[in-house]
Amino acid sequence: MHLVIYETTHHETLPSILDLSELYFEKVTVFLRELSYQNLSGENLPEKKWPHVVFIQQSSGSNRQFIDSTVSYAKQHHCSHLHISTLDNNLLYFAWKLSGFNSLQISLSIQAVNQYYSFRFRDLRDISESLAKIFFHKRIKQYRVFFPLMKEVFEKKLSGVSAVYIPSRFFTGKKSSLSYDKFRIVIPGSVDQNRRDYKFAKDFFQQYLPLVPSSNNIELIFLGKADEGFAVDFVASMCSLESHKFQIRYYTDYVSQKEYEEQLANSDIIWSPVHLNTKGIRGSAEVYGTSMATGLTADLLLTCKPALVPAGFQIPEHYQNTIFEYDSPNHLFELITQFMRKDNPSLEDEICNDLSYFSRENFKSSAKELFQIKD
């Protein structure tokens, strides 16, 4: 059997699928953008990490050309399976190219549940995507989601489909052997006010920095691109708070996967001040942890560090010792203070033990269901 994977903008969701594909397919071919290829692995070249996979990079050209290349390849090589890792543009064109290709077993990764099942007619793009969704809803019966609760929500929205939860990657974290003279807080992701509550973050530090013991120095790292509009103004305002005991680090360019993983590994805590109620790329109402996944749970599989989230976030099974909720600025400060004091010196061991559940072995059955592999 021959699996083709189409990926445009979410290469971070590929590692676990590539790990699992080795078990069930004689050939695996991945079509992805050049930048995605370069950042697919934080350690080695993708070919070294996944020697069973052929990577075909798209360095230029339109999204339609990318779709053409993928579908044409699948037809010419008589591929048995296609996994659409991201479906975000040119939906109607994609549907047209796949129509009639009935021998192909198609599966799809879902980023936002409500966006996928909703129909909109505000403009020509809405109309074309709504028409395409009619095709995809009928044609595709196997889906992958990135958060456990998304499976239940998704299967209620669409009848006659099967959704499986497979995390973006499997656990590779280990306890950090490095020590720093600063307490390092990492906020991962691009500086986007629609996704995270940066006003809360700024207000929090303005109010509570004076209460931090003078013996503690804090470094706050915004681990994502901050190069335009709101992001530029925000990081400038945060830099105005800097002092001998509070420093800011931010990035004005794309953060490589290697740098991303190193900063997570060297953090003390990972903070995700997400807006629980958010929107998909087409404006659909979504809820992080329920109808839409956040990258936080995948990031945590790269390290053994605790994370902080707003109250109401649905903490998945096996993350109970890793993710901590706060319901007020004061509660947040109490949690950070506890981590600074290292009240639980065995916490990293507990986190590593819990997250070790996320192994290839424990998701083999989910992959078989996703790809409809028969015993």
C-alpha cells in the first residue's frame, strides 16, 4: 500500500502520522512546502528521522498547483491512501480533482470542528467552500482530531463518520539537565491577540512584578513571530517593563523548529493565556479544547515542564499533573510562586511518567481505524 500525505501550513501535526505510517505502508510520500520541510524536525533532516518516507517539497507555485501535483502523483503511482493533513484553501478545486478517484481511501485531519461542518454564503469563497464541503462530507468517512474531546463533538456533528484522536507527535521529552540564573516563562505561538489574551499578560506583570522576591529574576519568552501590527506594539510595551530582574525575549522572524524545541526544553513553565472562546480561519465560533485544538498539548510532549492555562480549559487525560488552571491573576501568581520555590521537586518526574503514555504503541489501533487497515 502507498500513502500520500498533503500538507500546507501545519507541519507540526505530521510527526506522529509519519511514525505510524511505517507500520502499515510499503511506501509513504509527503507533499509539503519548503519551509515546512525545513522545520519538520528539530534534530535531523526529515529523511534521517523517517527514512521510509519520500518528501516532495513545493518551493513555489500556487496552492492549486500544489493540489494538482499531489493528486496527479497519487493517480500515476496508483496510491491506495491519501491523508489531507490540512484543508484550508481551494476546497472546491480540491474536491473537483478528487472526484471520480473512487479507489483512493481518503482521510482528513480536522483543525476546527465547527468550521468544517458549517455552511456560509457571504461571498464567492464561502459559496465555493460550502459546495466543496458537501463533497467532502459524503466522500470522507475517516477523520483525525488533535484533542480527545474533539472526537465526541465531531461525531455528533456529522453522522456516519469515524474520528480518532492522534496527537501531533509522540512524547520525546526528558528532564532538562541545564540550570539558569533566571526563572524562564515561555508563551509559545505567534503574538496574535485573537488567540491569546496578551492584555491580561501585560496587566499581570505590571501588577505582580513588584511582589516577586528580589532574589528571583524572570525571563519572559514570546516564542513566536512578533513582527507587525499589534505584535510590534505589544512587545514594545512589554519591554518598557524590563528591569534588572525582568527581561523579555521575542522574535521578529520565523522561529525555527530547533530553536522552538530548545526554548521549550529550557523553560521552567509554559504559559498559554488563550482565549477559550475563539474563531476559526473563516470566522466560525470555536472553543479551544472542545471544538478546536491548541498546540499547547503537542508542545508539552517535547519536554517535561508544567503549563498554565485559564480556568475552563478542558484538561485531557494524562495531562492532569502537567497542566494547571488559574482562575484569577492572584491565583496565577500563587502558582508561579510555587514553581519558583520548587514546592514539588519531583514534578518533572511525574510529568515525564504521565506523558510517556503518548507513544506509538498506544495509538496503533487509532491509525488502523483512520487508514482502514484490515488485519
